[in-house]
Amino acid sequence: MLKKPWLHFLVLGLFLFTAGRWAFPVPKPMLGPPNAARLQAMTRELQPIQSR
């Protein structure tokens, strides 16, 4: 099917790039200071990591 090495490289590169964008999307920026509920959620998420 794909007999040219450069075409293999191009197809594989496009596939890996697309898979990477799908698996690890760019995070949305947080604008402004977090509210109290967000601070509590961040604290709860951080506690198990710090207790290791």
C-alpha cells in the first residue's frame, strides 16, 4: 500500500500528532483568582499527593 518511506513518515507523523492532540488536549486557561469552592477542591486534590 505505502511503498514510499517519506509517505510512511508523513502518515505516521500525522497519526501521532492527531492522537497526541486527542489524548492530551491543551488545557483551558484559568482567568482571574479562583473562588472559595475551587480553592477547596484544589486543596482536597493536593492533600493525597503531599501525604505520600
